[in-house]
Amino acid sequence: MFKTRDIILKRYQLQKPLGNTAVGHQTWLADDLQSPIRSVANSGTNLFGLKWLNFLTSLLRRKSYQKVTLKLLAFSPQIQWDQFKLFEREAQILKLLNHPRIPRYQNYFEIEPQETNGICWFGLVQDYIPGNSLQDLLDQGEQFSEEKVRFIATEVLKILIYLHQLNPSVLHRDLKPSNLILGEDQQIYLIDFGAVQAQNVLNKVTFTIVGTTGYTPLEQFWGRAVPASDLYALGITLIHLLTGIKPNDLTNQKNIWQLLENHNIQHSFKKWLKQLTNIEVENRYQTAEEALNKINYSEDSVEDKNLLALDILTKNKIELTKSETELKISLAASSFRIFKILLNKIPLIEDNIFSNNTFLKLIILGSLFGSPIVLVIAAIILRNGPIIVGGLEIMGGLYFLGFCSLILIYLISLLRGKIELEFSNNTLKIKEKIIGFKYYEGTELYQNIVGIFIHKIIDRYQVSINTRNNIYFLGNKLSKEEALWLAKEIQDWL
């Protein structure tokens, strides 16, 4: 019944559907209208005292808002009571979770029947993770190498360690490719906790059968899910990624191993997968931590990674020190960073107004450089010599000033600025310097960090830390391996 552009609770504007999982279930990408990403300052005196310019530029610029995932459930005769209990339980447990690879809980609400044609709807709001599910990538024909599958396994196991070590343990119970997102930051996220369960309530006589056929172990169908049940689902998911064949298309476990024999996969990894997906729960790895410790990366690959890290530190003069309580990183700042910061301090171009609005740009540049030309043309028409001379002098002065400014920007950009990061006590401190002069200092809470991203600039790469307040660019002309290594060091710490 909901459609694009509808606004729910006078706050969440629906943008596009993300899928319908069952009757009475809807999932939407929405804008949180109470959380604008950018805002124009309304107080203080602007450059030349022109306060009205803030109002003008705010009209010219399209606002953007924080994206959220909105799950909706209709409480109607078509749904079973158990579905509502699962939906409510998902909201309750998500509210208690705090992990960077799990979408953060934001809100849970009820929409009264009189507002929706007599049907009561419940809503659950979470952070939106931009990216593609692993199922989407499989459907697009992507082939997953053993190296990539090992990476996915490692990242998911870290999430499961967090969930299973909570008190009581939290079991996902529906781990599959469609519930794993490869984010735009190239990190793996675990989503859709619609089947989640706290282990201390699993021993009741009545239970709800949840999970997806092919990925779900037998004990879960009997209502006896344990942490090793999530490990089984992970193992089947990894086999699906390696082979490209859905588990439902495999008649028995023997077919799985025959299929894997036809793929170039290390023997140790096959053995690890076999134990992870053993039919008998007692013969599997019992904890995610045990499975992570036994994933068996070869010693050569570990040595190669250490050499790569040492080479990166040497070539790029990246100073990285790490202890149990803090992580410090010092490296080159991005080009022209000092000018970006100085420009953002000028009210006329605060919040990227200048760069994002072509019309405003033309007005400012036209008035600055075009006025003397208009003055000279008018003086010529009126045959006024003094005004012609004066206009030419002003025009020449402005052009000379612009030329000198460009030369100055170029010369200063040749100097290698430095950015220093200090991670400690759930706080990130940032300092930026050039030739020893500190031109920026800021502080960000971990909870405000949206993600770590890698940007490709022609044939070089750059890493950025995106927060709700700012974007901090790290490195000057990094290689792909260097950018991946630096991003992973920060991600692992966070």
C-alpha cells in the first residue's frame, strides 16, 4: 500500500523498495527528513555582512538527508502471530547490538490503523548500508576466488564472534549470501536479523522454524540452534560462492565435495569447509573463534603480507604505531587540502555551496571578473576616457591577482602536508600540518564514523575516513595495495 515519496510519521520519506520478503512485509530505502547531511548556517555575519546570501544559497541547493533502511510489517489476518513476534524480537535485540559491521538500530514504531486504511503497521529503522548483497553479485555472474572467499569467511566470523560471545549469545539463524552485503567500502556487513534469537530462550517446548532451506542445519529445524548452527550456514554460503551453485541444487553432501574437487582450492581450506559443514553438530567447530583460528592461511601468505606492510611503511613514510589502547598514524595529506579547509571557513562557500551550484558560481565569478569589463564597455560607449582607464586598471589588477593566486596555490601544493591520526578512548583526533604549521585540528567520536572508503584517482588511490561531520582524505598517490592495507588497518582497529 505504500509507494515511493510517501512520508511516514512525518519523518521517513520512501525512496525505493529494497524487497518484499513475505506477505505483509516491505523493506524500503528512505530519507530521514530529521537528519539532513548538510545544513546552511543561519547565524553569524557572512563575508561583507551579507546575511541574506545564506538564504539565497539555501534555496539554490538541494538538501540531502541520511539514508535509512525501513522495514515494515502489516499486522493483519494474513500474517501469523509468530511473524510479529520475530519482527518485535529483531527490534529488541538490534537495539542492544553495537558492531561496525551490523546496521545500527535507529527506531521502532507503530502506525495506527486509521492512518493506513484500517491496517496496523509496525516499522523498524536501521542504518542503510550502500553496496550489493553477495547474492546480487552471484546473480550478476561474479566468480569468487578462494582468496576473496577466505576474506569473506574471516570477516563474517569476526561478526559471529561478537554475537556469540554476548550474554546471552545471539544467533543469527539465517546466514546466506543475500544477507551479506559487500559495502562500497569493500567491507562485509551482516544484515536481516529477522530470524535472530537469544540462546537462553531456545530451550522452550514451542519454537518457530526459521532459516532458509539449504543453508539451515538439521538441529535448527528441531528448535535446537546453537552457535555451530550459524557456522554451518556460513560454510554452505562459502561453498555457494566458490561454486556458484545453490545448495538446493545439490542432492547431498557427497555432491558438495565432488564439486569442490573440480575447483582449484587448497586442500587445507577444503578440509576446513568440510568440518564447518559437518551434518553432525558435535563434529563441527563449536565456536566462531575456533573456526577463525583454524582457517589455515599458509605461512608464505602471512610472510608476504608482513613484507608488503613493511614496504608500504618504507615507501610512503607512513608512521604507524599500535598498542592495546591506541593507534597512531602519520602520513601525507591530500593535495590542496589546506585550501579546501580555508575555503570551507568562508561563509560564502561553506558546505560546498560554491562547488555544487553552477548558477551561484557563475554569479560570483561573473560579478567579480565581469564588472570591470562591463564598466569599460559602458565607458567606451559613453566616450569617457577616465572611466575606460580606471576600468582597465581594475580589470588588469584582478586578473593579475588571480594569476598570482594560482601560482601561489601551485607552489604551496608542492610542499608535502601531513595528517596525523590518533585513535584512543573511542575518539579520533586529527591534526593537519604543512611545513610544521598546524592549520587544522579536530575530534570525532567513533560512533560518528560512517565508514572507511577507497577512492581511485586515474591510476592511483586514496583512503578517506567519512564521518557525519567531515571527510578526511589520507595519502597522496597510493597504490591499490597500499590503500587496501591502510584501510584495513583502520577498519580492524575500529
